[in-house]
Amino acid sequence: MTAELVRGQNHTLPQTRLEIRVSAGSPVVAGATLGDENGVVRGAEWIAHPGSPQLPGLEVSQQAAAGHRLAVDLDALPETVHRVTVLLALPVGVGGPTRFGATAAPFIAVTGIDGTEIATFTLTGLDAESAVSALELYRRQGAWKVRAVGQGYAAGLAEMLADQGLAGAAELAASIQEAVARSLARSVAPPPPRTPEGDRVRQASGPSDPGPAPAAPPQPPAATPVQPAADPGTASVSASAPTPGGPINYAHPRRQHAAPPTPPPTAPPAQPGQAAQPVAGDATGWSMDERLYNQIWGMFEDLARAAAAYRSAVDFAESRMDQELDRSLSDPRNRIGGAGDRARQEARAKRDELTARAREVLDRDLAQLAAEAAVVEPALPAAYAGWDNPVWHAHRIPMELPMALRLGDLHLPERTGLRIPLLVRLPLERGIWVDSGRTASEAAALMDSDRLRRLAMETAVLHAARLLAVYPPGEFSVHVIDPAGSAAGPLAPLVDAGVLAGPPAAGPQGVASVLAHLTRRVDLVQMAVRAGAADSLPPDLDTGEQLLVVNDFPHGFDDRAVTQLRYLADEGPAVGVHLLMVADREDASAYGPVLDPLWRSLLRITPVADSHLADPWVGHAWTYEPPVTPPGSRVLEQVLAAVTAARRAAGR
């Protein structure tokens, strides 16, 4: 399974003979540097570039091109080499773009010699940079790993080489650009862009199409009652447009590849007059997980469109009836006798006919989607599946991170039984807020406060358990802050299984200790990534993903702790520290607007069903259904036991 990396993330390499494929929107210069145990490039002879394309164990292209294939044999590298850094730069003086922000984001794939993808990385977020350290292969405790770097340099190739400790970087950069200019530079046309995530091979010919799909993936819900909402596949970026200098959007890129995607499964031919039978995984994608992910997104889009078409038709029928009645009754002669009654009856009959036709089309579309959901749901992997799916009973902790995670279900009032999984991309790029307030929804207002808080914490525990179950062993840790110890009951499965990083923190001292630990981790990893010195991190620092579960915020938090929590919410996701809060916003009202950015930065969900999410096309009020385990089931305990066993087997 291919690992899709984001900045700072690493992945173990299963083999040492590799090919690194680069795909860009315009010609780029590709090269690689060799670094010692400190990451320092000792001289020009440690750099492979178009003017000197071959080194022991390394070969790069001699030309600037939109597509490159770099050959790497890690076993053939000198013993003094501990790091291989892949560099990309825009050629100078060829009339092309002068900054990466003016061209398509480069895509890099690390593959085996047979072409099998091992890890991929899309260099999003570049702007004024004209050179970039794309990724690095590095030796750690006798094994080789790949890390996504994405460090750009506005001053170009010379600044990038100087940053790696090379003396005479400016002279070498100039000679590389001269070699590129002298060569017969060719531009390999980039592969055609992948179809938008919502595009897929539709098996039904019938769904009505009220309009074109949006040009960009929909935005996820923010912390407001009705908001631009969660695409069930991409609920992971801010609902507002990114501001200059703001957080980078790592939402699923429309990446480009040099090879065609694996063809999706095809449905058996349909009988004349009948719709083709739906098939699980009928969307485009490079793996079954990605095809299912895109298929779920397509189902969400289809349901939104079908409901929008039906509601529009009903509104039109009502408006037409009103107009006909107004025209008819505006004539005084129709207000006496039976003429007025006949006009009313005729107008209502036309309205009912139009409404019935619209409902017939909607029912056909809903029936097709229900049939598709019945096929897709049993085929989902554990990360996408509900807790009642049998896949959990045979679940094994994976060795690779899945593409996304299920947070619950979405449905519309036109057919409440038709549920669409709400998926968020992994690694999490946004914190989650489980709203425990009674004002969260009508159902919450009718519930006892203590019971509602318990349900909210149980929901958080299910999310934490699912994250632990889909991450490779030892690559995900969960910390809990429970200032008053009020969540002992819901937390019991996690505590009893021994999967927490430590006992739940209680009291002001416990809160301060956990926050200080995670804040230190964020600071150190940020500095290491910015300096390109990730290997210099302290050996006791856990570089795996971290989840902080906070119960009953802001109880037990002083002003310093609140500031640290806001810092973790803003800066943590980029370096693998994520926030899962269980809180009632009204409890934090004493802080006034200070905490508004915190709430807006989190994806708000509820412990009871609530229609607080809206799609980006027509603003449907989608009802969110939180995850629940089947009554009497021990699936949660079984999954946590599997997590514990996998950690022991991995020695972690």
C-alpha cells in the first residue's frame, strides 16, 4: 500500500534499489545531494546534477524536464553517506516560470524498480520559491527511511545548496544552470490531470443532474450551527479561504502520475431497460481504498444533487401555483360563482402533478444510491467502516496508514435510512470538538446534562480507539486530560487496555504537565523541520502522531494552559499533534472572544444526531449521526486488545 506523505512525515523503505519519479507542470532541474551523519554536503563531488549526473549508487537526468526518473541504489552509496536529498529547481533563462507558485505543484513518487509505489508526496503550498528540497532518504539505526521535506528557497538553487553546508554554493549553482542551458532541454508533457475526486464511473444512467460539480473540493464544517460543510471525504481544512501566510492546505491533491490508474471493477452488463448493478470501488483511484474513498464522495455528491433537484422542483411547483392563482383571482369576475374554486383546483392539480414527477425521479435516484450503499458498506476497510461492520472482528493493526477515517454518518430528511459515511483525511489536519452542551441540538436540549457529557466522552473514546486501531503499531499515542476525573467510566476501555501514553491527567498540575510535554514536542519538531535537521531531535522525543483528549474544558485550565491549548490547536496538526476536545462552549464563555479562534479551528460534531452541517452547493442541512457500537458488543475491547498485542509484537 502506498504511503501518501505530508511535510515532515516519514516512511520506512522496504528495499534499497529505488526509482524516484518526479512529475511537474513545467520543466524543472532535478538533482540530489549526499550528506554525512550531520546532513552536511562535503563538496561538489557529493552532488548529482545535470552537469555531473552520476555518483556511486545515484543517477539523475542531464536535462530540465517536466518528468524525471532518478535511480538510487542505497547499498552502493559510500559508508559515510547517511542522507540523500532530492532537489528541484526551476531553470534560469528559458522563458518558463520563475517561481513554483506559478506552476502546478510537483508530485514525487518513490517506487521499487518494478514501478510499485512505496511513498508519494505532493509539494503543495509553494509560492515565491524557485528551488526546493523535496524529500530525503536517510539512514536511521541501520535502516533507510524516506521523509517528505518540501523546504522551499526563494533565492534559488544557491541558497538551497548553501543551506546544506556546501562551500562555493553560488558558483556550483551557476554551473548547474549553465549545464542545463547548454543541453538540449526537453519538456516532457506532464500526464493528464486526474479527474476531480468526485468524478467516477457511474453505473446508473438515471440520476438527475441539476448542475455541474464544484470546481474545488467542498469545505468542511466549522464551529457554527449551520455552515459550509463536511465533504465526507475531505472534512479536514478550514471552512474559510486560506489567508496569505496561513496554514497550508494538505487536502487530497489532484496529483499526477506517469502511469495509468488501476482500472476499477466493472459491473455485470445490465438487462435491457434496467440500471446496471452497483459495484464497490467503481470510482477512479490508485488503490481500492482510494477508489472507495472517491466513491463515497461521489455518493455524497449524488445525494446532494438529487435532493437539490427535488426541492427545486417542489419550490417551482408551489411558485407556479401561486402565480396562476394570482392571475386568475385578479379578475373580479372569477371571484364569484364557481370560477374561483375551479381555478384553485386546477392550479393545485398542476402543482401536485409536478411534485409527483419530481418525487418519482427522486425515488429512482435514492433507490439507486441505496443499492450502491448496500454494496459499498460491506466492502469498506476498517478505517471507513461502522462499528457494526464484521470487518472489525477480523481486523489486524495495519503496517501502513490508511487514507481516511470515518467519524460518523450523514443523511438527509428525504431518506433518513440512506447514510453516507463522513470521512476525514489522515493524518488529521484539524482538531475535533465533541460538543457536550445542551444547546448543541434539540435532542441535546431534552437530555440530562450529566448523561450528555458522558455520551460526548464515549464518542471521543470511540474516535480515539479507531485512530489507535488504524495507525501502525507505536506510531500513534493518546494523552488524556480529565481535570476532575469525571470521565473515569467512559475512559475505562482505554485505561484497561493500557493503550494510553500515561494515566489520565487530573488537577491543575496534571493539566500543566501534559500541555508542557506536547508544547515542547511541537516546538522541537517545528525547529527541526525548518532547519532541515530532523535527525538532531532528542532520542527520547516520540515523533509519532499524538492525540490529546481534553474532557470538560475549561475546568482545570488557567490562562497559561488556555494559551498552550490554543497553540496546540493552531500549530500542532502540522507536526503531528492533534486535539480532540469534549466541551460545552458556554462553559468557556468567561474567556469571551479569546477562545473564538479555537472553536473555529475545530471540526464540531455532536454526541447525538443533529442537523448542523451544510454542503457547499445549496446548503442542505445534513444530519450527523455519531458512531456507536452495537448494544452488548465487545468490539471496542477486541479492537483495543489487538492494538495492545500489535504493540507488544513490535516491541513498543
